[in-house]
Amino acid sequence: MPRHPGEPDQHAGTHRGVHFSLKQNAAKGYWRYAYTIDDKVRSGRVQGRLPLLAIRRVQMRIDRDMRNRD
């Protein structure tokens, strides 16, 4: 399934004061993410065909790391 012309292949944003970046991976439907909490860089891969789904999954990981940082 080809990408639509207006669909972004990368995204950067802020969630709960944490800046994150998201970039489409070479594997179809996967995205690479990176963010920093308390001087610890977190990076990995999430699955999501739609960019908004991948963004939401990264936000959920940020929420989980914010809860578990103490």
C-alpha cells in the first residue's frame, strides 16, 4: 500500500514537557522514536500504519516512563 502524498514521514512534538521525535522506518508500518527523560535517552520502534497511531503509542510510552521514574 503506497503512502499518500500528504502523509508525513517524520514528526516531532512535545508531550507532558518531553520533546520526542518520530521517523518512519524502512520497514513498512514501523516508526523509530527517541526522547529524553531525566538525562536518559529512550529510543525504539513502534508499529502503526497511521502516523497518528504511532504518535499516540510514543505518548503512551512517555506516560509510562514518567510514572516509573521515581
